[in-house]
Amino acid sequence: MRLLATFMLVAMAAVFFATRAIGPVHPAIGFIRAFAEAAMVGGLADWFAVTALFRHPLGLPIPHTAIIPRNKDRIGATLAQFLRDNFLTPSVVARRMRRVDVAGAAGRWLANPPQGGRGRIGAGASRLAADILESLDQERLGGMVKGAVAGRLRATEVSPLFGQALTAAIASDRHVPLLDGMIRWAARTLDGNEHLIRQMVHAKSGGIMRWTGLDETLANKIIDGLEKLILEMAEDPDHPMRAKAEEGLTRLAHDLQHKPELRQKVEAFKMELTENPALQRWIDGIWEQGRAALLRVARDPEKALAGRMGETLRQFGETIQRDPALARTINRFARRAAVGAAADYGDGIVRLVSDTIQGWDARTITGRLENAVGQDLQYIRINGTLVGGLVGVTIHAADMLL
């Protein structure tokens, strides 16, 4: 487009000089010369104006030219402030996010994953995610992740959480499997330790009981009684001992939340557990499994999403579309996340834009702006040439009439 505008300017200059050389051999020559003369002037004026934005015309240091290179710092600051005031202000972000249905878009995408051309975007994003995961320092990244998990565990008081979870489980009868498991554990423990009971009874019995064999009889009675009690507890949901156990669990749930001594003991046990090498190895295993799963999904998202994970995500997408309350919750979360990001990082983004533009040299900023708006600027030159020619013809016609 720049070549076309320059060609038109050169062509108008050639026509003007050619018509001057020919002379007034025909009345139409005057109109042609007037058109070419005015078009040449208009084209030169617009060429000067467009060129003056980016550089000195013909390399001459004419005042008020090379406007953009000389004012690039002010342009960067103004552009950054424009972004800050119109896009990165929390109130503006909140107002715009109210009109964005993030949940609806996510639900439709999950329920009907894109195919064809749109799927290439997801494939490219997946490859980028896989490359990033593989390029990162795994020892350092893993250390950061594991350190964050361990730090969060240390900072979280787990006793009230356990108490609340136990209270909720008891309220909805989800503690019954726990009681059943405890009863089965007691049965296995008794079955595996009968010899210890016999030894204890034999050691506490007197000589007469041992001589008469009553110690063995007493041990058998104790074992039989315990087995019968455990069997009755397992078969009878309303057994008094089960009620006692439930009462004990309820009291434990309350103490975990409100008894300072027990909470301190739980916290001390948690701190000892976090320092245990076995827990560190467990966290290591969790991180490696999570990283491997992320890499599998990133390397082959279609295969990963074709299985159980994909079906789960599709069901979740359908649930989002059917459940207005869940959609409102997701949209509210997205809005708060965007507003929080604007509040926390808006100033940083503004400084990044301003510092980046200020760091560019004159040639860089000139080239990038010319590439962005250059075609429209060349249309200005073309329009200036044509409009100037039309004005010249109009003035020439008016002179002839007068």
C-alpha cells in the first residue's frame, strides 16, 4: 500500500510537469494539470504528515517531526494509565465480569468439547503446558510444591477440622461404617491375641487354680464372653455398647473442637508427623503421581478426556448448565478472581507496559506502530492525493466560469 501511495504521488508529479510542457493545446489539458498539481500538493502534504509521525522527513531535523520516537516515554505512560483506568480498575473489571457468563461457557465446552479447527487451539495449549512442565527444574519445582503442602499442613489447625467432620458424620449416620470397622478390628485383635489373655490369666491365678485347671477355664470364659459381646455388637445396631461408643465419638468430636488440652495434643502429634520421613516420602509420591498425571493429560488430552476423566468432566459440564445455583457460584468465583487479580496485579501490569515501551528504542517503536496502523496511514496519503486533485479541478472550473 505504501508503494501505491508513492506511485500515485510520483505519477501526479509526472502528469503535472508533462502538461506544463505540452501547454494549452486543448481545454482539457488545464483540468488535467489542475488535478495533477493539486493532487501532488495534497499527496506531498499527507506524506509529510504521515512521515512526521514516525521520523524526520528526508532526514531533516524539522521541528515537530518524529513525534512518536521523541514522545515514546510519554506515550508509554499514557497508554499504561489508559489501561489502568479503563480495564484494570477493580470496579471496571467487576462491572464487565457481571456480563460475562463464565459458567455457561465452561459448561458448554465441557459438555461438548470442541472438534476440528477449534480443537487445534486446545492441542497447542496442551503442548505448551507439557513443554513448560518438562522444562521446569523438577527438583526445585517439586521442592516448592512439597514445601507448600507441608507448610499448609503445619499452618492448619487440624483438630477443629477433625471435630467438625466427625460431628457431620454422626449427624448423617456416616459414622456407622467406622463403628463396624472398629468392631471387626476388635474381633481380629481378639482372635489373634487369645494366647496373651490365657497367659495373663495364668500369671494372675493362684497355685490352686493352676493345679485344678481353673485358670484355663476362666480364660476360656473370658474369651467366649468377649467374642459373644463383639458378635452381638456387630449384629445388633441398637446394642447398648454401640450406643456407648457413639456417645464417646460425640464427646470426642466436641472435645476436638472446644477442649484446649486435646487440641494441643493433636497439634503436637501433627507437628511430629510432619517431621516424620515417612510423611515426606508420601508427599514425594503424591507430587510425582500428580506431575505424571498432568503430563499424560497434556501430552494426549483427547485420550485422557476419552476415558473416565472425560466422562466426569462432561457430566460436570452438564451439571453446570442444569444447576443455576452452581453456575452463579462459579460466575461469582470467576468475578472475584478477576477483581482480585486486577487489584493485586493491575499496578504491576501498568508498570510492565510503561517500562517495556520506555525500554524500546526509536526504531523498534516506530516499526511496531507502522506495522500496526501503516496500511491505514497509506490510505490517508492516497485519499489526500485524490481529494487534492478533485479540489484542484473544482477551483480550475470555478476560475474558468468566473
